[in-house]
Amino acid sequence: MTPLPALDVTRLPTPRGEPVEVRWLGTAGFALEHQGHVVLIDPYLTRASLARCVLAPLRPDLATLARLVPRADAIVVGHTHFDHVLDVPALARLTGARVFGSRSAVALCHLEGVASDRVTCVEPGPGERPTEVEVGPFRLRFAPSVHSRMLLGRVAFPGDIADCDAVVPLRAERYRCGAVFSVEIEVAGRRLLHVGSADLVEQGLGARDVDLLLLCVAGWTSTPRLVERVAGALAPRAVLLSHWDDFFVPLDRPVRALPAMRGAELASRLDDALRGAAPVGVVAPLGKVAL
């Protein structure tokens, strides 16, 4: 169970024509669909147990992936911790989707046998502008960001995954964070923003007045003024919270919040920061909303 409120879908922007469907995949993962095109963001459905993460290299649950994600045109990787990227190479092979991510994401895909022409590095060089790509009706912009310092004031597993010094399958701690991105999505006149870690770099964001903010809140209490910064920088019309769930528990079991989530306080502070003008809440795992 979780004290976080359910998202009031009656307060979402009314769909214009064919809707944009947003499905929460658990953890920080989402599937966005419009006009038959599917974009996955940080899809992690294997949900290995804590014991597996500690004791052994991690392998994707191929049967679960095939059942829950039968198709995809693109997979976006916000950063390369295992709970964001473990399933990405397998999903790319199963669906033929293109992968967009950091140098670490590219290295992992190469290690896992994804064809090079299906993988694109979106990590900008010094002084370069954020990368923008188009996938069907979706326009994606990768704004450089930062990971929350939720592990005793530090980023967990910093550094990069390199194809020259890694052997798959990897243990959980070998999934280094890599570069971090907030992903701005424009589709069908709607603007969405995926923030895959509980921190952000306001200066690099092009989006404001977003129709739907997909906000990771794992470790939100470790980031000073996260709620107020999000509200001030983005002025979202709705906030769908993610990465609040215990991702060591399979999706077919009752969802429960991560320890120390302080969900009621989070929801109250977001509501206050947004002056009650935007719905804030969660959906059930694999639940959908439409814009």
C-alpha cells in the first residue's frame, strides 16, 4: 500500500483527436503510444529480487518482457543504473526498436548484441546543444541532468559502463550511472517531460508549462527543495509520480512503496507548490492515462 494519492484523471488536459496514451511500467518506466507508434522510457519489468541483485549477475526476464511489451519503435534511456536499463538490450532485440542513450547505454547494447545501427548516442560533447530526434509523431529532446545524491550524499554507482572492461551479464553494481538526461517529449500538440531521477538541472530544460510531468521521486528527500524547484521551473499541468514503488517486488504482486518514501508529505508539498492548480498522484502498475 502507499499513502500517495491516485492521479485525478478527470483533471488532465482533454485529448485532442487521437489520444496520447501514457502507461506506467513500474519504477521509472513508461510506454508512450500515439498513432500506432510506441516509445519506451527506462523500461524495467524484470524486477529482480534484492537477493538476486546482491548475489548474482542480473538477467532480463524474457517471458515477462515479451508478454508486457510486445512492440516498440524506440527505447529511451535516461541513465544506466540497472533499474532503468537492464531490460533495454533484450527489448531492443525482441521488438527491433531503436535505442537512444548515453555512451554507457550504447556500450551496454553493444555488449548485449544489439546491432550498432539500432543504437544512437545522445550524449553531447562539450559546448554542444542537447540532442533532438524524431520517432514517428514523437519529437524527443535530451536535456543533460543529474542524479539525486540519495546514497549517503553520493550518487550510487557513479561512472560509465565501458564495452572494453565489462563482461555480460553484469552484477547490479556494474550498471554504472553514466550520463543523466531529462527527456522532453512533444507529440500531438502535447508536451511531456520525463525526469528519471529525483533531481534536475533547470537551466538546460527547454520545456515549461508541460502538460504532464513524469517525475521520479525515489530519494526525493535527499535533494534540497526538489518540489519547489520542479514547480518553479516547469509549472506542470499534471504530475504523474514514478519510482516510488518497491522495484524488488514483481509486478504481479501488490504494489508497495519504497521505505522512507514519505508519500503523504510529498503529495502535500507538491500540491502547495503548484497552488492546487495541477493534479498530482500515481496510477497502478501498467495503468494508463490519456492526453
